[in-house]
Amino acid sequence: MNILLNIALQMILRIISQVLAMSSSEIWDAIKSLEDALKCNVCNYLLKDPLLIVKCGHTTCKLCFTKHTDMTCPVCKVPVNSRDSLEDKQLVELLAQLKCLQNLLSSINSEAKVSENSLETSIKGNKKNEPSTSTPKIISVESQSKEKSFIQETPESQLAKTPVASSKRTRKSGGRKSSNSFSSLNTTICSPANINKKNHKGETPLQVAVIKGDIARVKELLKIGAFVNTQDNNGWTPLHEASNRGFVDIATILLDHGALVNVPSLKDNVTPLHDALLNNLMDVSVLLASRGADLHAKTSFGYTALGLCKSEEDKNKLIEACSPFIQANTIIPDSKPTKNDKLVILCSNLDEKQKEKLQKCAQMLKADIVDEFKSEVTHVITSCDNMGNCTRTMKILLGILTGKWVMNFQWIEVCLEYKQKVDEEVFEVQGTRNQPNTQGPKRGRKNYEQKCPPLFDGLFFYLHGTFAAPTPTREDLSNLIHLGGGKLLSREPKQDTIDSYMIPYHAAGSPLEDTSHIILYQEKPPRERHIDSGHICTSQVMWLITCISEFKILQPQQTNVNK
């Protein structure tokens, strides 16, 4: 943990412990000291979008770091690159809480003045009618601040024991103080409809309970059906929150209830293990490693769990905790049926007789049949050869890319035979006739179930030239890139204009790990082929289709573009 953070934490703890006994001016003096501790060492203003430089531990404003162009730390001049900086989430929270504290005290002072003025007016009015000269009781600022104290005490028995709970960060969505939406969980958890209701940050009551360290509430919510793998607006799960705060007991409970241990955040691809190690919380880190956390998973900036360890001793603890016989939670626990469990079926490449059987089966299973792909689709049904491989169509590609069940038509026939829905996995399509037996549909579905980023996360695409049959249209290609999590560029990228070197999630550990920009063409490539030119790669457009079919990021030269 960096020095600046330690100083800031000490000051916050001092303010909290003394605030009820201090005068208004003393409180503002303490806050001023905290502001000074949270100033950027470069611009000397209050930190804005703080970045932690991992190599040396210094923190600067994001703008100050990006303006510093000589590839060194602006404070100590240690050589660094863009991957050596991470958003300092703890300081983001401290800054948010500082602002809340300032607003709260300003409000208290204003109310105190109003009360004093009202009281003074009342006293003057009473003096006209009453001969008494007794001294009125004056309400002080200090007493009002006690009445309006924002610190809510929780019984010690209900709190997860941790020495670092007060230092934890708020995600970028806002200050990580307990949301008003769920301030009274007792009134909401009784209704099943409210168990998984989200507030404006995307947090459910379970996530709020975890953030507070309330073990009793966490157990109660899980018992009545709260989703253990829910994600907020930034992709943080309850396990992320427990890991970030060092709540070992709560993390254990979540894992025992099926929490997925390797879910990356929407930004930076930070897993719960990364989160724990960034805060040097080894107890919860060892727990996660013993439950199957991936020690080699990389963040968007290329950091692995082992790379974030502070010492060789910590690395050895994680390695020893990993057992080859321990498998990470990979399946989301079954939950009670909801409206979202309704089957929505899309068919591809079926003949008329097959469509008639599909209609009968859908009626029996109370499923809906749609003509076009939409997000609500749960199953894509297609005819296959004897090996379980299907014809590659746009519907099939969309199904693989978004993690739907891509099913052999035999599944429909067996459901009709047994007059009920049978297990899907045995009838899952094995691949396409262009790329047979690759298990692409299964990989796509597993990726979705495990809440991992889409296939093209972290990649930028530029479509060069025109596209005609048999290649998908430009519109269809754009749709595939968008649904796959990729970004579409309006201008051809140049090496000297790329300023972000983030590792694509599904290319981590492969030769394409350092490639972030891909130029796709059908017939005529751009004049500059960008072969082995750093972060830019040029490829025939069928590479994109093949990657989707296999649900893998392949090397362009390994793709058979004639298929």
C-alpha cells in the first residue's frame, strides 16, 4: 500500500474518532490536512482520476501522468510505460468520501446557523410578552453534529473481522458509501421481488451487505435466493467486494454458495485475486488460490497475480495454495425459476418438416419461436451432419458469439419423444462444417456462463475496402464486432497514433497478446500491410469469421481464408 494512502487513512481515522468532540473550526482544520495529503505531487492540486504507478508506488493525476512524455515516473523518474499505471481505486474512494464529508459538514453548519437565527427571533418575540429574563438554551454546532452523525454503528458480531475495512475503495461509479436505496434491508429482503433489485450503481442488497461486512445479512440473503454472481455497473461481483476488503469469512461463504472465482471486471479485467493482491491482502488471496483462482490470468495492462505479489514469499504462498485437484467454480448455481428462464428459440437451416416438429416442441415446452436474432434468444436450433457439425450461418455465428445454446435438431426430436425438456449438453453442436469439431459453441457458452469478457474485448477493428458475398456485408461485420465486444474504427490506425496498449482478454498469453488494432479486408489489402508492426495487424476478413466459429483469437496466418 503506498505511503500517500497510509497517511490519508490515518487522517480519516483521526477525523472519525474525534469528530463528535471537535468544534466546527477544528473539524475543518482536520479536513484541510486531509486535502493536503491528497494533493498530486506534480500539479499540487487535489488528485483527479488518481493513477497508481505500480513500479514505484507513487500516485499522480491521470492528466499529469499522460502529460509526462519521457516514460518515467513524474515524481521519482523511475522508468515506466503505460502498462505500469493502474487506477488507484482506494484513493478514488477516499476522494469521494472527502467530498461527502465536506458536503455534510457544510450542511450541518448551515442548519446550525438557521436554528440559531430562528431561536434568536423567537427569544426576541417572547421578551415582548414575558417579563422573565431567564437565559435561553442555545443549540451548539457540536450537539447538532452529534444528532446528525452519519456513522452508523453495527453490532460487532455481525461484522467481518478485518484490519483494513476502513481503507477500501469505491469503484468509478461513485463513492463507496452505503447506498440509500438499501439502507434498510430489513424492509426489502422479505419480498422475493426485491432480493436481486439493483440500485443506481447496479448493486444488489447482497453486494451492499458484503461492502458493509455484514455476515449475518449476507447469509440471510443467500439463504432466500440472492444471486451470488451478480455484477454491478462496473462488473464487480460480491466476491470482488469481499476480496477487496479482506473479508475472508464472507469470501468463504460466497465461494461455498457457488461464487465464480475468476470473473474479470468490465474495466481492466481485474479478478477478485488481482483485487486482493493490489491491496496486499494475503489471507483472502490464499483462500482464492485454494479455490481455483487463476494465477496467470492477466489484467488489461498485463499484470498476473504472481506479478502483483510483493515478495517471493507471497508468490510461494499462492503457488502452494493451488492444488491440481481443486477446480474453480465454473457453473452458476441453480436458482428459482424466473421470467428469464422462458425458452426463446431461433432456427437456422431447417427444412419444412423440421420446422413443423419445432413448432410442436415449442408448444409443449411453452417456448417462443422468433425469426430474427435478438438478445432474448436462449437456443439456436440447426440441422447437423453425423459428426454434429452444422452449416455456418449468420445466426449460428451470433449464437456462438453471445453464448447461446447452439443445438443439434436431434434435441427437438428427443424432447418430443420423452414429452419433456431434456438435458442440452449432449446435443450441443460440435462445430461448423468449415471448422469441424472445434467445440466453438461450447466455448462461447461457457465464456458467457462464467461472466468472462466477450471474444473481441480489447480489440479495435478497421474495415478496409468493400465487402461482397460470400463475405458478410459491412453491416453484418460491424454487428459481429459490436456483439463480440470489439470497437469499430472510422479511420485506419497508424502506429504513431496508438496511445493505449491494453492486452485483449482472449489473446492473453498468445502471440497476438500485444496486438490491439486489426485491419480487415476482403480482396485488396491496404498499401501498408502492417506485418509485424507492433500493435497493428492486417488480415483477410475470413479470419474474423473463423475466430467466431472456434471462439478463439487465432493468428491470421493460421486461418484458411479460402474456406
